[in-house]
Amino acid sequence: MDIAFMGAVSQGVLWGIMVLGVFVTYKLLDIADLTVDGSFALGGCVCAVAILSGCDPIVAVLAATAAGALAGAVTGLLHTLFEIPAILAGILTQISLWSINLRIMGKSNTPLLTSPTVFSRASELTGLPQSSIAIIVGVVVAIIVVVVMYWFFGTEIGSALRATGSNEHMIRALGVSTAKTKVIALTLSNALVGLSGGLICQSQKYADIGMGTGAIVIGLAAIVIGEVLGRLTPGKLTGFKSRLISAVVGSVVYFLIRAIVLQMGMDANDMKLLSAIIVAIALCVPVVWEKYQQRSSYSKGGEANA
Amino acid sequence: MLKLTCVKKTFNKGTVTEKCALTGVDLTLEDGDFVTIIGGNGAGKSTLLNMIAGVYPLDSGTVELDGHDISRLSEPKRAMYLGRVFQDPMRGTAADMQIEENLALARRRGQHRGLAWGITKQEREEYPALLAKLGLGLETRMSAKVGLLSGGQRQALTLLMATLTNPKLLLLDEHTAALDPKTAAKVLELTEQIVAERNLTTLMVTHNMNDAIRLGNRLIMMHEGNIIYDVRGEEKKALTVPDLLQKFEEVSGGELANDRMLLS
């Protein structure tokens, strides 16, 4: 396989873990959490600094996860305790993380040229080339995350969390503090985003202050692509497990599309525009379709549908 | 036993939209009381139920349940004592979740929710029998999303969920008002059946005076944030709709604010 496409697949899988994080807030809680841009970069920055200070690469990834979780908790508390609208709470955390990330790294870019990473370790261990090891590590981590998520959202607290997204009134009347479930969801979500940021940092061997910019849009685009693919698959993959898997698959497809259009000569900077257009179209289509159906089902005499 | 002492609530205090919703309500319910509440628009019926459920904080007064003061408890904390059904059928169930998942959420009302399975195998076996009692054929659709059910089916399910763990108090807030007459009658019949079977202490807000007279052992009429008429036992059984209308005119000075009461 072409090396560029191998890279796209590994990026897709590693970013896919972030997409799973976005899935928790966007799909289950019905919140577009803008913390993601900041917490993704936070994961990368924390991971890079941890590795440079001599931490084990795995410990560095765990640190990135914890940092992401903390960022999510801050957004959660701003949103629930102080009743700041979710979008604004996310923006506040995201903006503050820009400064925090610069403080953590002390500069805007931290290279990890010769430092060991989980990928170089795995490569030494198995003797496989780094390009394919990134995919393998990514798939293994993604599978673990999907399994854990599948288990968690089947538990009592996980069900309560899903119910919070579905009907807040109801679940409060059933004795669940929705403030608590929302904070838990935002924390978990951003932990996954931080984890993904840490892994991406190790795979590309640097952390950059701007690495999270537009992450939320990539997340939404991947979810949307995954959903469409899931629906197109025979048997309509709409169960919870398949929704999680299709989010990761959507991410891989997103990065493949990206690799293709870049090879076709598109400017890399235009990619964000393309992502935004994909998400916008995906959000527009159902609305336009419904309006079209309503209009076309109208008939003056009413005999057409009688 | 439920005891309200001088419960007051004003919304939007100090603004032009200030609304005194409850002006110092005193009310004591004995165990097993089934109380129907009627009153015009804005009389404070729903607010009364919401204050008991802890939806809004009290301005003053106390709410006691079985001798415990629950006035300062949050809505989720009070939930372990209360079963609630709302006017809006969409409000009592989670549309994106399965019927059995909804029941499992209700089974754990007020309990600590940890990392145990959200629904156990045993529950999956028990729930169909409970649903069969509703007589709506839902027992064969356990894993269907609740969003696919009709308003009446959802309301019947909410009623079952509200009474799944014996609540100390059942709060019904015009729970048949949004349903068509036939479905409303069915849900009301289920309500009677469940309340009688389990001897639940119940507060039911309704705009239907016939229902208010026919159901329960006690009737309360509210007006402008307080209870203006409280009748029980034989005296209540002997009531007629014209009696109630006359009573309402006496205390409220002639006008009947709620057209729906007249229509039903």
C-alpha cells in the first residue's frame, strides 16, 4: 500500500479515539463540546513534555489522558455548577488551554526527534516497520476503548448518562443528578481526546500548539461519515457497538479522503474548509430533505394522499 | 404521610413579571389518601406538585414526608420517595432508549448508580409480565425504542415506571390532559387500578371535574395560590359538577378562569 495512505489510515485510527470522545458529548449528551480543540492539543503538549522529561512513553500517554480529563471536568463544572451554556463553557476552556499549553511547553512547538515513543517501542519489540505499527497500535487502543465504552454505557451510571442526553427531566425525576452525569460525560470524553492527542504527538514525533485546531470539526465530520456508512451497510448498522465502530471507521475514511484530495494537489490549508463543508452538508441534508418532502406531499385537493 | 406547612413560592421576584404562585399552602395527607386537585389556570396546582418534587427551591415553609423534612433536598434526592407522571407524554420517558432500558432506569430510582449492569437478566425476564398488565401489547416490544410508541402508550409506560418501586407519594400532573379521550380513559383506568392495588398515597391534578369527583377519597380546589376548598369522604362522593362550579364562583368572585374545566 502507498505510504501516504498507510499514514492516512494510522492517523485516522489514532484520531478515531478522539472521535469516540466527541461521540460521547455530541451524540450521547447532545452537546457540541468545543473544549476538544484545546484538550487535544493539551494531550499532545503534556505527552511531549513528559517524554522529554524522561517519562516512559506509556506513562506520558496516561498523563495526556488525565490532562484531557481535567480539561473536560473544568468545562463540565462551568456548565453545570455555574450554568454557563455548554458551547460557551467549552470555548472558555478551549481558549484558556491555548495559554496553558504554551506554558506547559514553554514554546509553540516541541519536537521528539530521538526520544522513544510507544510506536518505536512496539516496532523494536515486533520488528515491524513504524508505518504499519502505528496502525496496529491504533487499532488495538481503539478496540480497547470501544469495548470499555460499550461496557460502561451498559452500566447503571452509563445508562443514566445516556438518559441525560435523551431526557433530562425524566432522569432527574428518577433521582439522577444531571449535573453529575454531565460532568462525568465531559470528563470521559475529553480524557479520550487527550489520549488521542498524546498518541498523535508520539506518532508524528512533535507537539504543536496548533495541533488541535479544528479537531471538533474533524470529530463531527468523522461521526457524520461513519453514520452514513453505517446506514448504507446492508443490515443497517445502528446498534450501539456498530455506532462506536463506525465513528472510528468514519475517522479513517475522513483521513483517506484528505490524503486523496491532498495528492490531487489541494492546498493542505483548504482541508479545514472542506471539513466544515462536509459537516455543514451532513447537517443540512436531513432538514432540506424533510422540507422537500413536506412540500411535495402537499396537494391542493388532498386527493393525492387520501 | 405528607405534610406541607405554609409553603410559599413567588416567581420572578422583584420584576414586572412577578407571579405569586403559592401564598402559604398548608396540606396534610394521610397514608393511602388519593387526592384530586382542581382549579383554574395559574391557580398553583402544578407549582404545588413541583414544590413537593423539589423542581424549584421553596421561598418559605416546609415539606415533610413521613416525618422527615425534605424542604431543602434537591430534586434528584427527593426522587427516591416520589413517583411522577407529567402532562407531556414525551417528558416521562427517554425516547432514544428501549422500553426495558427505561424500566430499568426507573427501577433504580433514588438508588446509587454504580458500575453494575444497567439492566440485569432477571429484570429482562420480569418486565414483560409487568407490561402485560397494561394491556397495550408492549410486552412483545421490550427492545423497541420508546420514541416509536404513541403518546398514550408512553404515558402508560411512565405510570408503570413511576410506580415500579413503591413510591411514598405519587404525583400526577394532568397526566391525561394531552391524550385523546379514549386513551385518556384507558390511562385513567390504569391509574385507578395501580393506585388501588398498591394503596399508593396520590396527588392528582386534573381539569376534568367528573374525574376529580369520581376518583380518590378527597378533593381540593385551588385558587390564586392557595387551597380554597377541601372535601373528603361521603361529602365528596355526593358532589356534582354544578356544586363544584357554584363553590368556585362563591370563592373566586364569579369568574371561572379555566375554560377547559367547563368543557369536560
